[in-house]
Amino acid sequence: MVMFEVLKCIGKGTYGEVYLVKDKKEKVFAIKKMLQKNDFEIELMRQIQHPFIMSSVRDYFLKNKNYILMDFMQGGELFYHMVKGNISESTALIYIKELICALQYLHSNNIIHGDLRPENILIGIDKHIKITDFGLSYENSTERLVNWKVKEHILKKNINMSNLYRIDRVIKMKNIGFNMDWWSLGILCAELFGKCLPFCLIDETLHKDVMHNISKFKSSKDKKYLNKDFPEKYLDLVYNLLFKVNTFEDISKKPLFKNTNW
């Protein structure tokens, strides 16, 4: 791209590659080269106007490829900071509040992000977050999450950590609705606040017996099905994000956020 100097590749995925570039005025950006055209993602990023969601500065079509130009987030992926273990409890709470606001904006516009996980949350130089990567986003087509029974909806025996963020990869269901994103936020809350999942994690793999524990806890709230190391003060929030049909109004009224001016 003649208008930019490519500095380095900063991310690769199934649907795109992201590069750090600078323009002729030495201003630095991130640019996504789309390996598969996604008109929905392109149009969505043109229209988004929210402080905690990535929007496009501009998009291009060159040599049969689509490119999305974005602000460069110097803090990098939330995943990187989680691995380093340098996120304080107070900072984690700020991130969760910002994510709740971002999801409320998307859902109020009938959009499901569909792939909310630490790799798709970026941190800026101002220490605030932005949700990015709308390659799997889509318009909502249902009003609620149908109650599910784990035994009937196991997708596969072993579910890795990345897949756990996607409820549609945990249970066999269609038309999950906005709870697709709230489930993902629940898993993120568990990792940020508890440094572990509410349920057992063995060798990076969730076994079907653990999914059975999830089902039992969902119906009984019996703590014997919980990871004993998970902090109780966050249990109500995580439980509701994972297992309730949620709205922004429901979540924002949780005791954990009682002093928050939304």
C-alpha cells in the first residue's frame, strides 16, 4: 500500500492479518488485511461510535483485497496482560464495566459480537479497552436464551480454553441470542477476578464430568460442584452471566456495581 509503510505484522487469524503501519506524516495505525471479504464487518466498523469499541478510520479495496484502517492500541491484547498477571482487581473491574457498556451499545443496535475473548480486547495508552475483531459478528435473531441441559447439549467431550469462550462450542444450540456475549463475559470475569474458572480445569481441557458439575451447580447452586479456589464475592456475577437470560439493566444492578454511575 503506497500510502503506508508496513512496520511489522502484529496479528494473524483465520480471517485476517493485522499490520502496524505508518503514514507519510509518521502517524502510526493498525491495518487489517481481510483474507475473506466480510461486508457486515466492514459496514459495522464504519458506523460504530463508542469509546470502548474499535471503529475504522477508513477502509480500502486494493488488488482484490479489503483493508480496514484502525487506531493502534499501544497496550496490546488483554490476553498478554492476563498471562503476565499484572492486572489488579480494581483495574479488572474497570475493564468489565467498560465491556458491559460496549456490549450494551452493540446489543441496543441488535448486534452480537460473537467472539468476545481476551485476544479481541485491546488496551490503549490511556489504559481503557476497546473490543475489536467483528469477523464473527452478526445480527440478533432471537429474544432469549432457551434453557439448556448440559447432558443434552454437549458439543464434544473435550473443550479447550479458547472454545470455552464460545457458548455455541460448548452446547449444541442455535439462536442463542445476546447471551452469546454475556456468556463470554462471564468466562472472562472468572479468569480476571478468580484467576481460575468456577469449575475444574484439568490440563487445559474441560472434561465431560466438569460439564456435569456445571449442570448440577446451575440447577442447585450447591458449592460442592465449584472450584474451591474461586472467590465467592464474584460468584453471583459470574453465575448470572453464564446461566441467566441477561440484559444490561439486569447486570448493571448487581451488588458489585452498586456505586457505578453508568
